[in-house]
Amino acid sequence: MEQLCRVAHVLWQKRVYRAALMGAVGAAAQSIVFVIVGLWLAFVRPSTAVLISTEIGLITNFYLNNRFSFTGNPHSSLPLRFVRYHITVLGSFFCQWLFVFVVEQMTTNIYALLAAYAAGVLVGFAISYTGYRLWVWKNHEASSRPT
């Protein structure tokens, strides 16, 4: 147990692992909404459920990443980070929506739709993390100062 705690502590020190954990929590919230609204209760089409669930996941991820993953380094104001975050997540959002939309045009099979959704989330994480690191939580003041 002690070794497990040490490994968890070492991983927590690396930003990419914290971001991945926060992303997993946000993705879980997003996925629950997607499955309930788009597949289980079918209130809307699956591709429309991506829109709704992505916004919920986006807000959850922003809060968690801002609080745990990218804290400790100076950066821009909260509203500006939130706008940058939304812009950055558009690439991820588009991947998720496109994957689900394309599969939705071919089949109504829930497993195919879930696979498309999962693929979009995975591809989207890589796009989003790159944007977070290079733009949203970057110390823009330090990079704009003359050396």
C-alpha cells in the first residue's frame, strides 16, 4: 500500500498525469450525459447529445484543470483563460461530434455510436492537452516581456 501511495504521489507531480486524471473525471461526466440524453432516453439525436454533453464536460474540465493541473504558474485572468479554453476545446469537440455524426449516418447501433464517441474523446484529448499547455495556461506575460 505504501508503494502504491508513493507511485500515486510521483504521478501527481507530473502535469500530464494530473491533466489526464482531470480529463477522465470530465469525460466521465460528459459520457454520462451523452449516454443518458442521446442513447438511453434518446431525448435528442446522438450527435446533438455530443453538443450538450461536451459543454458539461468542458465546464467540469476547466474547473478541475484550473484548480489542480495548471495551478502554481502565473497566467492570464480567469475569464480570458475560460475563453481560450473554449476555443482550444473546439478541436476536440469537433472530433467528437464528427465521429458520432458520421457513424450516426451509417447506423443506429449503440455500440458503434459509443465506439465513435470514445474515439472522438481520445483524439480530442491529444488536441486539447496540446492547446492547454501551449495557449490556455501558458504564462503569456513572461513570453511577451523583452529579454
